[in-house]
Amino acid sequence: MEYIADRITIDPDLCNGKPTIRGKRITVQTILGFLSAGDSKEDILEQYPSLEAEDIDACLRFASKLMENQYDFRQTA
């Protein structure tokens, strides 16, 4: 299992290798989905009492770091 920023974990045997929070079966994608739907940190923490506010912040930092990559979708023939 690989830890990223001490809170985000990637384990090929957990949630099909998707990034999760501290090895729990809660994916970064799930938390980002709640945030994008307008849920507050408090709403998420109420639904997932095993999480901490810092876990949600780590999800946002993780997503932000991914956006630092450059993506090139041009096809070469």
C-alpha cells in the first residue's frame, strides 16, 4: 500500500486500486463527488464518522496535484 500525503492510500487490492482515505473503503472520488454536489465538510463527516476534516482536505490536495500534470490528447498517425 502506498501512502500519499499520509492520508491518501493506493492499494491494488482495495477498491480496485482507486485512491482511498487511510486504507478505508472510502475513495477520494466519493468524497470529491459529495463536494461537487454541494455537500459541506460537515455533511460528509456526519455521513462518514470515521473520517476527519483533514482527510477531506487531503482529497482536495490530491485532486489539485493531479491537475498539475500535462495531458496531451492529440493523436499521432
